[in-house]
Amino acid sequence: MKNLNERIRILRKQLGMSQEEFASKLEVTKQAISNMENSKSAPSPAVLYKMHKTLDVNLNYIIAGSGDIFTTEKGNKALKASLLKEFEQMLKSRGIE
């Protein structure tokens, strides 16, 4: 089972964000995100709340590892957009547009 720091990293990557972008959305520093992802610190209740409200994250997933990453279709749309962006970049890198 993945632990808290791994789930935070997975969330960030699913959203297609760098640590800097993720930090900006949560109003923390890039170092704070790095520390969370590397088990040097845990997210504060305020950061967890921002994940839920700003990014539509299912706190049960982040805290306990159960359920879907996102709580609503809004979050799933963000994931789909991120995957589409990745796919388009892959095609472009191969000369397909």
C-alpha cells in the first residue's frame, strides 16, 4: 500500500504539475512539497483543506489511500486534460501533429 508521501506525489503527477506549480496552487513553497513527497514532513490540515477545495481531491484517498483521487467530475476533467496534454507532447516529440 502506498503511503501518504507517495499519494501526494501521484496526485501532483496525475495533475501534470511540477512541484512549483503544485506549491503555487496550495500556497506553500516548492520545498514544502518536496518535503511532503520525501516523507520529511506531512501536510498540515490547512494544506489538506486546500487540496480538497482547490484541486477537488478526495481526502480519504490522500490520508488513508481509499477511494478515487478526485471527488467529482471537475477533478476527473483536470486529470483527462493532463493526460491529453502528455499525449500531445509525446506525439509532437515524435514529429506527429
